[in-house]
Amino acid sequence: MEKILNFVKNNKIILIILAIVILIAIAGVSMYFFLDYQKKQYSLTEVSAYNYYALNENNKYGVINIYGDVVIEPIYDNIKIPNPEKDIFICEKDNNTTILNEKNEELFTQYDEVNAISINGIVTSIPYEKTVLKYKQNDKYGLINYEGKVITKPIYEEITGLVNKESELLVKKDGKYGVINAKGAKLIEAEYDDITADGFYSEENQYALSGYITKIKTRGWISFWVYKL
């Protein structure tokens, strides 16, 4: 016991520094897992105000605002309004896509391509992801939000909506599929040959609690695993 006390006494400063380092490391690890947990938690976005509507004149499309004013002239082959609360309009003409706001200013010009992400398998009046867009740069895709903030780097070969899963996205990387959410958090690593939602539905939560069916090809066979949230 005396030897231990003498060791502590003679190495007090070193032990204090070691204790501080350990505490900082524990705090850092805890914060990492907390932030990762927070990133994986999200709620579906509800649109409370329809500020913009598509305008169709002579099979050409434009945009009007809530007051009936024309903000985008009907000269386009198609127009997507992925979130009618926001003035972001995806205008398609002659196989070219342009992103405009209500001032007819072109947005996101630093990217090779920007587009909405379709929601599949869910009955909704707005069939697009309402918080994120996908962008293309150097032949790879990433996510940005409607303010232009980068959510994920352009590291994916494909980004599509996951059937029956709003705010969850099917991504392809190095030829394999995974799932991320609209915050960019990985829900399933990109290591499968295919992934689908299992279709679980309840009146209270709709498809929010459904899991995933993942598929891996092995010697000509396909194996199935189900991941539940």
C-alpha cells in the first residue's frame, strides 16, 4: 500500500494528465455516438403552405404563386416543384434541365446536374423528397438541401427513392447498394446486390417502421436478410 501511495505521490502530475486524456477520449467517443444517433433520427417533413403551383398553357409549363402571379413563364416541356413552400423549380426543356427561383435566377450552377428525388410507393400529393435534392459532379451523385448546403459528397453512382420509405434513399456505391436517410446518415452499408423495403405498414406510423430486405448473390443464388428498425 505504501508503494502505491509513493508512486501516486511521485507521479501525481502524470496521473492527472492521463486522467484528463482519458476523460477527453471518453467524452469524444460519447459525443461521436450521440451525434451519429441524432443524425439517424428524423421526422417526415410536412408541407404547411402551398406557395407555388405548376401552370399549364398549350402543353407548356410554368409556375404561378399563391396570388396567381406568373413567376415562371410557361415555356418549358415540364416543371417539377419538389417542395411548394420553396421557390425552387426544376425546369426541363429540349432535354436540358435548369433550376430557377421565383426571380428567374439560375441556381446550383456549380454542379453538372441537379434534380428532384422521386418518392415511390407512397400516396402523396408531392411525389418528391421535400428536404433534399441530388446533384451530379464528376459522374457521381451526392445530396444537397434546398439552401444548397452539401449533405453528402458526390460518392454515389446512383441515388433514388426507396420504395415505401419517404426520406430514405437507395444509394449505389462501387456496384453495391445501401441506404442513407435525408440527413446523409448511413442506415445500411453499401454492400448488397439489391435492397427493398419490406412493406410493413400500420395506420399510426404508416411505413415509418418498415424494415429492409437485402439481397446478396452467391453462386447463382440470392440470399435474403430482413433488417428491422
